[in-house]
Amino acid sequence: MTRPFEGIRIIDITHVLAGPFAAYQLAVLGAEVIKVEHPDEPDQSRDSGTDRALNRRNMGTSFLTQGSNKRSITLDLKQEGGREVLRRLVARADVLVENYRPGAFEALGLGYEALLKINPRLIYCSISAFGQDGVRREQTAYDHVIQATSGIMASTGTEEVNPIKIGAPAVDYATGTMGAFALASALFQRERTGKGQHIDLAMLGVAMMMQASLMTGYSATAVSRSRTATSSPSPPTARMTPRKAW
């Protein structure tokens, strides 16, 4: 059975979790994903995980979780030779995903506008902590920083024990999932328009989306949710009550 993204080529220049997970989901669904790493500074997750032997081989479980189903090459993008190879790859690619500090790829001549001239159909996805614009654009962050900044940690825990970080890297995985959804949507739109586009995906934005019901409730009442551990944020009077079927 044909998988939905067979024939789609993705250049994955991401590291750690959110970016690699976005590309990984499309790889599972048939896309050809080429992961690009620096020859001397590979993905930071390669040497982390529960199996020390795998860590020593730079194939740690933290890397394998979202590194499977991908091909891999090394390029030094600070050298013109490496940039030229990437440009040749981009010319025949459908998607490029990167999650470096905003402005870094533009400084190398590899920003969206530059690569658009090579491939007008290219979908270019930039994943960052706080987005490509704004006063915090140059700041980087891991999952736990965004959990704190967004208020997720403040609403997690009890009155006695707080704030508490969600155990799993939920923001990273949610950002990767939203990234895959955005890429799939852009690919679908390209079928209609023939044009690529630039996707600006911020971890903070995704973290706020994860709290949409809390945000809506606060906007309506100016009352913030108290810490209720694992119970529902809705008061009993707001819960659905059964109605007699017709």
C-alpha cells in the first residue's frame, strides 16, 4: 500500500527533538528524509539515552526515537563547499526543516528568500523557541524553559508542591507534531498553487495552544486556574450532564 508522502524529499537540518520529530513523522509516512549534520558537531541527542553502549556509538536512544527512517550526510555549512552541496540538494527537494537560532541561516546565505530563488516550490520550515520575529527571537530554549515561560508549570502541581514540570518533553513533541501538520498542510496547498512557503513555528506558540481552554476561560472571566494536580480544570457546574435521548 502506498504511503501518503512517498516521492516527497525532505532536507532535515534539525537537532535534539522538536525538529527531528517533525521530519520523522513524515518519514514514517513515506517521505525520503535526508538528515544533515555537522561533521564534528553532530546532533546533540546522539550520545544520550538509557543504553550507554549505544551512547558511545553516537546512536543513543534519545536520537533513535526520532532518527529512524532517515538517510544521513554531514556538511559543514560554514564552508562554501558544504553550502553548495546543500543548494544542490535543495534544488530537488520539496521541504527543508531547520531549527537553529533565527537569522543563522540568513547569515550563511541559506535563508528562505535565497533558497526560494533556487526552488520556488520549496517549503521551508523554521522551528525556534520564540519565533522568527520579536524581542526574544534570538533566544534559544529547551522544553523545560518553554514550559516555565508559557505558564504550564505554574498551573501544574498542587498548592503545596508547585510549580512542577511535566515529566515528558511535552512541548517538544507537541511542536514536532504541529510541525508535521504544518508541513502536510503546506504540501497540500502547493498542489493547488504550485508555490512553496515559509513556516515560522515557535515552541512558545505551541505551548500556549496546548493551554487553549485555560486561555479562553481566563479571557472570559479573568480568573486563572488554581493548581488542581490531575483533576479537570472545569468546575463541576461546567461539566457536561447527560440528557434524555429522543
